[in-house]
Amino acid sequence: MAAQQMKSEIAGLQNRLASARKVLDRAQRAGMEVSSPIYQLSEGRDRLILARVQIHRFTPAILQKTTAEGESVAAACEQSGWQALAELAYRRKGLAVSAVILLCMIGLLLLKIRQLKT
């Protein structure tokens, strides 16, 4: 029973770290600055390695503490990734609005130029 619990905790930490890494990679490919959370994610991987080592002690309480620390790091990194993606969406909307305004201004200038030629 304890072995199954320890296995599920380690698998859960692996999945959480992988999920955080995917979000951070997506934000990084989009050009957002996420180097700090990616660096912090290495601490979560260190916790995963430590948890794998602690399996040999066969003490579920110690393993649970280590995986909880790793999951909190992974959660913080994943949250940073989602914030970066939200900022990217905000920037894209701002770019679209400014592009529409500039196109309207160019159109009005062209109309004014035609009006002045006649």
C-alpha cells in the first residue's frame, strides 16, 4: 500500500513538472521572457531526483514532504508560464488595435490628399 502511494506521488510530481515545462516552452517559443521560471524548474527536478533516492528509505512521510516541495515549485513555474502567455495575448490584442487605428489614419490621410489635389 505504501509503495503504491509513493509511486503515485513520484508519478504525480513527474507529470506536474512535465506540464510546467510544456507551458514554459510554449511561452519561450512565443518570445516571452521565462528564463527565471525555467531555471527555478530545475529545483523541482532536483526534488524529483531526491524523491527517487528517498524511496530506498521507505518512509512515505519524508517522500511526501519532498514531493510536496517539488509540486509547489512546479505550480509556481507553471503559473509564471500562464502569466507570460496571458501577457502575450494582451500584447497581440494591443497590436491589433493599434494597427486598426493606424490603417484608419492612413485612409483618412489618403482621402485628404485626394481632396487637396482637386
